[in-house]
Amino acid sequence: MIRVLIFLAFVGFYCARCEAEEIGGTNSLAVQVKLSLAKVRVGQTFRVSLRVENAAPTNQSVLVWGCSWSENWKTDNTNIVLFGQQCTKNTVGPVEIKPGGAYINEGEMQVLHSVPGKKLSFRMGFTPFTGWNASFTGFVRGKTLWSKEVVIGVTP
């Protein structure tokens, strides 16, 4: 009897994880990037708004770090960096995104080096956590959702 209960608990956990991965694999969440400037100098800091928008008719939940942006956000171009956020308490917690709503982060970015053609293109990726893996003592990462390509003008 105990073996059956353990098996059912395992299957229930496994199926819940499968459902979460299916939801993350749909087109219900989208990453949007809004820059404060259309053109920057190399080394100049500029503001960015990063949004994970929910197009689904139901609430979507993601697990995120409160301050460690590099754990959830990344760029596909190593010549542009997103600065981390300062805070007093950095924890992982769920964020519920309502239908038509968004999870929004405001931060700063910087272009590191000159670029040929004076334009830099990049995408921002958002990777939520899907749970905790006790045997590996770490968070399980979900599928990375990528923004459309963003282009910013760059002067030396």
C-alpha cells in the first residue's frame, strides 16, 4: 500500500511538471524589449524595459529571482550587457501574470565595444525556473523565451 502511495505521489509530481513545461512551450508568453534610446555611445548606460507578456486566457505563473537578473534574463549578443539589480533580499518566488498582463523588469544596459556598421542587433531571453531538483540541489530551468530582434544605433 505504501509503495502505491509513493508511486502515485511521484506520478502526480511528474505530471504537474509535464503540464508546466507544456504551458511554457506554448505561445502564451512573449518577451518584449523597449529601449529608452535609439542610439547610444559605446560605454553609455541606457534604460531598458523587459516584459514577459501573457496572451493566454488564463493566468500564467513563473518562478523568478528577485534581484539576480542573470539567472532569468540573458542576451544573445556578448557585446551588450544587462546590469544586475541591487536589493537587500534575493529570493526565488512565483510571479503570476494575468491574461493580457505582463511581468516587467526595468534596468540598465550597456554596449561594450564599437560595432561595424554602427548598428547592434540582439535578442533578450527570459528563462523561468520550473521547480526545484533536490537531488541536484538547484532550480530546474524552463525553456528560454526569446524576444524579437532589437536594433540599436552605436557610436564610438
